[in-house]
Amino acid sequence: MLDRREFLTAIGGGVAVLVAPGAADAQRGEALPQDLSAWLHIGKDGIVTAYTGKVEAGQGIRTSLAQAVAEELRTPLASVRLVMGDTDLTPFDMGTFGSRTTPTMAPQLRRAAATGRELLVDLAAKRWNTERAGLRAEAGKITKAGESISYGELADGQELIRTIPPDIALTPAKEWKVAGTPAPKADARAIVTGQHQYPSDITRPGMLYGKVVRPPSFRAKLDSVDGSKAEALAGVKVVRDGDFLGVVAPHPRVAERAAALVEARWSEAPGQPSSAELFGYLKQHASAEERAPAERGSLEKGLAQADVRLKQTYTVAYIAHCPLETRAAVAEWNDGRLTVWTGTQRPFGVRGELAAKFGIPEDRVHVIMPDTGAGYGGKHSGDAAVEAARLAKAADKPVKLVWTRQEEFTWAYFRPSGVIEVESGATRTGLITAWDFRNINSGGAGIQMAYEVPNHRMTFQPSETPLRQGSYRALAATANHFARETHIDELAHEIRMDPLEFRLRNTHDPRFRAVLTAAAERFGWGKRKAPVGHGFGIAAGWEKGGYVATCAEVAIEESKVRVRHVVAAFECGAIVNPDNLRNQVEGAVIMGLGGALFEAIEFQDGRILNGRLAKYRVPRFSDVPAIETVLLDRKDLPSSGAGECPIVGIAPAVGNAIFEAAGARLRSLPLAPKGLPA
């Protein structure tokens, strides 16, 4: 494997722009990485290579980050390449999550590109023996009256280094020419023709294939192993390391057969709860600790002022991430150094996991993240990477491990389930006077709201959890918005006020009001009545710097819920790539339909009962409604991320529409996995 210096040599001499060394290690806890040096390289061929620890998982940041670089460097987008998620070549990064790429990494690369542009102007001024004032950077060249010189010519043979100044001027969004416009997806041709390599496509010379022998249930302990039948197959080796058990073989089908032949005895953990008793279990095992409580005024006073008081409980099931590409890794050991190719949202975090597992320094571990087939928050950990590395170490050969869909459903972590209790009060004039909101287990993300309530209390309480749980697109914001926007709708109906008017009456946030108004206008809210058997619903929210409002029309057909029409209005500051942003919003709506209507993990006695796509219902083409996306471009505001916020509005909007259509107020996600009750 090439280290950073060897890599730069391999791609040719040129101009490198570096951050100041030494500002690094103390900053590892910060959102913006600072501990590695090079961010940008300009080759003698004019190709610009930018480096980022962020990863591409289908969300389109390889394209949008390239746009940011091209914009500030004044070079064609086609000349920009990104090296991403490689722990030997890119700056340290905490991970690709939380919609943080656009607000943190794009400005960092813009600063690097702007510094590179100014350095090139200096080089041209020196070559021409002239003042900087008459020079312009444009289209990959420095020009002056009647003359131009390409970036490649200026970079050829140079070994110059420049530190990025903290006050480097960036191009205002109103002046963008490359950023802010639609751009085709980077590597699109390779992706659609199958040439693009994902983690499950990686091969290495002499590679074997691995398969883990899984226990029959969660928390089981391995008592004994007889691998003689498996090892009777040519080239098969059985590997045991504590409770870890697996096989390696020269072909994936042989590995599958060998794993099935291993005779293992396990001690299972009795008394594990089932999905049927989940919510009672969470409440019973909730911690007394209240995380990040937000409190203002007096709830007692607010409730006393209310004309209407409401108290309800909402629940959210565990759901699976269902990435298109399951977890995959290839591991290779050479002279005590470990290299792993794997699909992860946290390459540097996985490097740390591997180093800790094998007791070696992090600089002896190299993690490479080829673009992966989706993550949705589900690929933060290095499960497959660790397993592949254990098998490769035992086999003394490179090993590829690709999880099956059933393994993905069973052994990956899930979106947390939760119980949310809300008590509120409102006046007949439509003002919310009290708001008491308690989330048990699912999390505190999105627990704050854009409504102005003088007396409120919002808390999150962790709980013991029967299943392994972790990040999911928008974290707990989906659960908290579902409970809040459903409850807001219930309050509006209690006082007989239009749900849109009620929301607008309780917020003065101009961005929140703007998306509500935009969605309502496009949908025709208040201008038409729903047909018989149909219902309209509205919901809104804000998360990770973005604002969304969603209107939905549903039809009830023989107790089945069909979502017919969705309008989503979204605002996330200055738009970098409108086509990609629209894709993000529409993708979030479609993904959110699954959790809204039918996705739920069923489990009993430490076993997943519906751990395959034949039993776990995800949205199908026939479920996709007509979707209209309204994008509000705020060039006066910094760009925010868009991967998470748009998903939070669809579930409550659909639930509120179901109430109008059928008179049934549903307070549990999924809303109608088997249709509406009679």
C-alpha cells in the first residue's frame, strides 16, 4: 500500500496546499478535522486531487464536494478528483454522519481550494514578472491580457507548500458558477455499467473467502466445536477465537458449505424479552438519568391556563437499515500491518477498533473505504472488518467476508425503539401553553422544537435495550417528530382549528413558517376537500440546520393505506447541487414510508423472527406516491446537510392524513403494518 508521500509521487509533482502541522491531535474531538496536513494537490496534467476522510455512500457528496473545490479553484468540475475515506491518505475525520459533510467539510475544502488559487496566481505573477492585480483565475488557467497559462503548467516541477490562512476569502453563494447548479453524479457511467468497485467487489491475490458460524440466539456462549467435517473439504480451515467461530475456503460456496458442516454447541441466554412486550420493558428499565433536559417556565401554570389538556403515549419499533449492499470487508496482513477494504461511515473509527482488537498501533492499520452501497447510519462500526481480519490472521492469507441479507438483518444494530410520553395544554385561541415531552430510549435528537411554548419540559431517558441499537438516518429525530407532530395535530383537532393555522400560530421562526407555507401552497392545503376515503395530513420540523414541511394524501382501500401524493418543502441554506438535493429529499420520503407504514423488527427468545426481505416489508415501487419537492434556496445562509432532515416529516403527515380519512388516531410506528383495524 502507498503512504501519503508515495501516493503524491505516483500521481506526479505539483502544488500541495497544507494546513499548519501541529494543530492536529488536540482537535480530534472537534467536528472539523485538523490533524492531517494535505487537502489538495494540483498535478502537472491539470488534474486536481482533493482529500477528505468523508465517504461516499450514495448520498452524492463525491459530486458536491468536487463542486465546492472547482468553484473556489476556478477550474472545470471534470478536472477534480476526490480521494475519500482512506486512513493513510486523507485527513482524520470522525465520520460521515449527522449531515455534517456539507456544513463542515465543504467549507474546509473551499478554503484549501481558495488558497490553492491564490498560490497559483502568485506563481503566474512570478513567472510573468508582473503584479497580481492584473491576473485572473478562470477555467483552470491564470490569464492576463492576451496571455494565459494552465494550472498544470504552473504546477509542473513545483514543490511549494502554503498554509491555509484562517481568513481566506470564499466566494459568496450569490456568485457561485459551479456550486449551486445541477451537476451529473461523479463516476455515474462506471456505476451504471457495473465498472465501479464497491467493498464487496474487492479482490486480492491469493484471497480466501470467509464465513462466520453464528450462534442460534443473542448472548449465546460457545461451549464446544467439532470442525472435522468442514476441514475434510479441500482448502478449508476452521477458526475459533473465544466465542468467535468461522471458516475460510477457496470459494464462497465452499465456505458456506463448510460453515454448515461445523458442529457447534452453544449455551443460550434464557428469559430474553420479545417484541410483544418491548414497550413495557423499556419503561420498566428506563434510567433515572435525564439527558439534556430543556426546561422553561412552569408546567403547572401552563396546564392551569389551558382550555384543553391532552396526554398521550407514542411508540416506535426497532427497524433495520436495509442497505442495498450488505456489510463487506477484505482483510490482508503483511509483516504485522493490517489493511482492510470495507464499507463504513467511519474509516478512522474502524481503524481504532481494529487496532484495539489486535493490540497494534493505529499506524499499523490501514482502512480503505471504497464507495459503499448505502449506510443510513448503519455502518458506523467495523463488524465485518474485524471478522475478516480475524479470519485473515488465522489463515495467513487475505480473506473476503460478505454478510448475507439474513446476517445483516440479525447481527447489525437497529434503529432504537422508543416510548414517548407527551402532556400538553392549549387555549381555544390556538396557543400552546404547556408542553411536557419525555422520550424513553430512542434518543434526544430533534427533541427541541420550533414552536414557542412558554412553559415546557423536554427530556430523554436511556433504557436497557433488548436488541443492539445505534444510529439511523436522522437518529431519534424521526421518533420525536412523529410524536410531536401527531400530538400537535391532536391539539389542533381538539380546539377545532386547522392544523396548518395552529402550527403557524405557535411559531415566529421565519424559516419554519416558510417551509410550512411553501408545502401548503403547492399541495393546495385548504383549497380543496379530500375525496371520500381519502385524507390530508401535514407535519413539519427542523433538524441539522434544515427545515422541512410535508403534506400527504392517503387513500384507505379495503383497510389498506395507500399514500397517493406527497409534497415536501425543504430549506437547508444555500443549495450546492439542486438535482442531488431533490434526490435526497425524495429518497428520504420513500425511505420514511417504510418506517411510517410497515417496517418493524419482530423478535423472541433472542432471535429475529423476520430477518429476511421476504418477511420484512420495505417500500416497493407500488408504494411510491407522486412526490413533489419544493426547494427553498437561501443564498444568504450557509449550506446545511440534507441527508437526514427530510425524512422526519413523512410519518406524522401520513398518520395525520389517516386520521382525517378514517377517524383512527394511530400513535405507534409502524402505523398500519397489516392494514387498519376494523
